[in-house]
Amino acid sequence: MLHYQIEFDDYRQHLIHVTLRFLADPTQVLSLPTWIPGSYLIREFSKHIESVRAYDEEGRILQIQKFEKNKWRLFNTDHELITVEYDVYAYDLSVRGAYVDQTRLYVNPACACLGLEGQEDKAVEVEVFLPDELKHFQLATGLMAKSLVKGRYTLKADNYAQLIDSPFELAEQTRFSFEANGIPHEFVVSGKHAMNAARMQQDIEKICATEISMFGSAPFSDYTFMTMATGNSYGGLEHPNSTSLITPREDLPKADEPAEPSADYQRFLGLCSHEYFHSWLVKFIRPENFVNYDLNKEGYTSLLWIFEGFTSYYDDLILLRSGVISQESYLKLLTTQIDRYLQNPGRAIQTVADSSFDAWVKFYRQDENSNNAGTSYYNKGCLVALCLDLGLRLRGSSLDALMRKLYKNAQNGVQVNERTIFDLCNELTGDKWLEQINHLINTTDELPLDQLFPEFGLSFEVKNDKSLPFGLKLADKPEGVVIQQARREGAGAKAGLSAQDVVIAIDGLKATTKLVEKYAKQEEMYTVHAFRRDELMTFEVQAGGSELTEVELKVTDQAKAEKWLKAI
């Protein structure tokens, strides 16, 4: 067994002290992952490791040599009991790293626990020690845990892979327990908040039960939601039997939360639904090359449109099916997805399969050109899932049935490759799907929503909405109007205006966002003065040609619509 001891005595300096004890191989290599499963970016966690030291059984100092950015080597230590100590700087308030201060101790072991190459399959024990003044903190984790003494916890993992995919939090927490389809769940919230716990429990129970019922069973025996409430942070990361969420506190249900959830609360419920769905799709059903992660380098796949896209389709649909939101609210959420897709000029540049493959270099590295050059495997993947679901239902099946096929295959050890969705659609309907699916994922042609929606009693209309002046995304700042993004086809970009430019005047008047919007609605040529870096530049901009699309989605036949929206 590998034994980790984790101490937080220096939490005020945001440091974690880690002690690792193990029987070493002759030449033992220790390494830290460069990325965390579920978040496809090389994060270089090892940059936060400090003061690595090694000792033998007698306490003598051993040489430990760093030879790669995330790897250390010990020499001539065959079967010796070795102790390695180091500190980890932990001040990353996200779901992917570690964060410690006087209010919260949060650790993703992927960024804090060195692993032993060649000993990854050994059982793991982690002892966690709290300083006296923080011993009132409560523990939340998906790992098996026990506490025999206040302020000291023992966590157990079957192997290193389970350890690094199981974060834990110690903090003052609001929490409640419930069962969904007989499976125990914990819901934990830390940070300052005024959550209506009774309402949260009522809604999350329905969501969890609906997802389990759709698949027929769950790939976990217990589940923990860990939520950090903040001012404006947002995100989530899935784990096999837990999820870490971070949310604006305003998104949590309020004491007077209306029967139909507010837009803010719907956003949080969608986040919970999304990460919970990943317990099946990502953590259990995986791309073939994700069965055994290589956490030292990128793991490329062109299938994230399935794993993130399908999940993004179901997260809001589950809210409807569970009765947590109304059909009207669901169609508004879907309309927002379609608007986002149609307002993304990069959809004509990059396919959703290419977007999946390029996640490592593009999705988590957004810049001012991202919207012009790329599409989102979350957003377009969601609409690809919608098209597949509607197409399957027209042929007597559904995406629900396909998901259950994927789940059954994974239970039998068969995972997802480039042919899987094609083959399962053929199997479910008896039809050949090569052309249809290729059209959806391997071309930049428009999705056939206008053809599919009428078959299910919905009218689908795309209108023009002049809401982006001169094709520019703008923000008022003390120094002027800052251009955050310039759409390539917009009048501003065609005139030479660029992201980061600071507009100071238009038509001889001091620029404000409101004034720029006013002039953009008129069919005239205007002189715009702007600073690029510290140089004043002049641009002649033609107004009247910077239109965005806006979708209107209406139910015209409720009976037909229900043939799509219900679970089958």
C-alpha cells in the first residue's frame, strides 16, 4: 500500500505539505500528471511542487533528481522503505486544482499526489490532518473515508487512478443526504450563501432519479456533489462518483424561489445535470483511447462532440423530463443554444470533429479570434445530438436507446471508436447512416434543423437581429470603448478595426457603446478614431451591414412535440 500524509499547517500561505511512504523499486520514478481527466489542457501541475526531499528508513537524506518537467528519480533503493516530502502551492480557485486558506481546504490529488511509476495498481491510503483551529471543518469526497479522531481523516483508494480522480474538500458546509433509485447521495455546499436547501434537495432528487431511470442503472454505488459558492465563478468537473462544482451564489435557489426556477437557478441545475450525466458518458462510457489515460501527454480524440455534446443536449432535456422546469423554459434554453451556434461564424470554418481533436490547443485557450475560426464541440455537439435524436425518432428509435446501447457495451468492456455511432444508428433503425452523420460531424454545412423541427410540431424561424454594432463586441472602459472581438464579416473588421482597439470617437463625438450602437443602425459611412496600442488611427466604417441571427422556436402541434420530448 502507498501511504500519503497530507497536512495543512501552512494554509495561510496556501501550502499543502505531503509526505509519501512506499517500498521503492530499484530505480524508482515519481511523477505528477500534467492534466486532469475531463479537462483537456496540459496544466503543468508540477510547477506548484516545492522542496522535494527523500529519506531512507534511518532518516538519511537520499538524492532525488528531477529529470523531466513532472518526473523525479531515486537510485539504488530496491525494496527500501522510502519517505518523500514536499510542499504544494495551492491557490487555484477552480474545480481542476487545489485551493487552501482559512475558509476552505480543497485538493484534487492529480495536482498534489506524486505517483510511483510501476506501482500504479497498488492500493492507496491518505491520512489528512487538520490544524487545531480548523478541526471543525467537515469532509466531502467520493473516496471511502473514516475519522477516528476529530480533525484527522483516513481516505482509501483502490489504486492511483482512482485517487487522482477523486477530489476532497474540508470546509464549513451546508449539506443534505438523499436517495435516488435506492442509491445514497450527498449534496454539499461551501462558501458564503443563502441556499434554500429544501428546494435544492427536491429538485436534485428528481434530476438524479430521471438520469438513473433513463440508463436503467448507475455505474456507482454512492455519489457526492461538492459545490463552492462564490461571487461569479462558474464551472464543473466530473469524477466517477462525485463532481466538483463552482457557482455564483446567486445561482443557488433562494428562500422565495418560484415554482418555475429563475434563469440563474436553471443555470445551476443544468450544471448539476451535466456533470452527473458524465458519470455514465465520460467516466464509464469512454473513447477507446481514454480507457487508460496517459497523463504525461495529450490524449487526442475527435469524439468529444459525443461526450460533451450529447451531455450538453441531455443536461437541459433532463430538467424538463424530471419536471423541474416547464416545456416553455426548456425551449428557451434550446433556443439559446441554437442562437449561440448561428452567431458563431467559426462554424463555417471548423467541423465539430476537428473541434474535438483540437480541444487541447483551442477550446481552453480562447482569444479574440476563437469565434471567427472555430466551433464548440459542446454547443454544436449538443445540436448534433438533437438532430440525431430527431432522426432516430422519425425511424422508430431514439437517442435514449442509443445511450443505453453505449452503456451496455461499456458494461461488457466495449468502448467508443469512430464507427460506434454509425453502427448503433444502423442497428437501431436498419438504415444506413453514413451520409447523414458525416454531414453532421465532418462538414461545415448547416445543420438540418429547419427540416427536422416541423416533423415534431415546431416552427423554426431565423430572423435578423442587429445587436452587434459594426460586427464588434464592445465594452465601455474609462479609456474609451474597447473592442473585445471583431467578427470578420462585420463592417468594423472590414474597415480595419481590430480586437483590443480603443474607440474614442465616432462622427466627431466621444464614443460610448450606446452611441456606437446608434450609428451602426444607420445606412451611412462614419469616421471612427481609435487607439491601437498608443497610436491614434482613423477608420471609415460603413454602417448597416452587421446583422446577427436570432431564432424563434414555437410549438404548433403539442402532440407531435411530445413524441420528441418524452423519454423512450
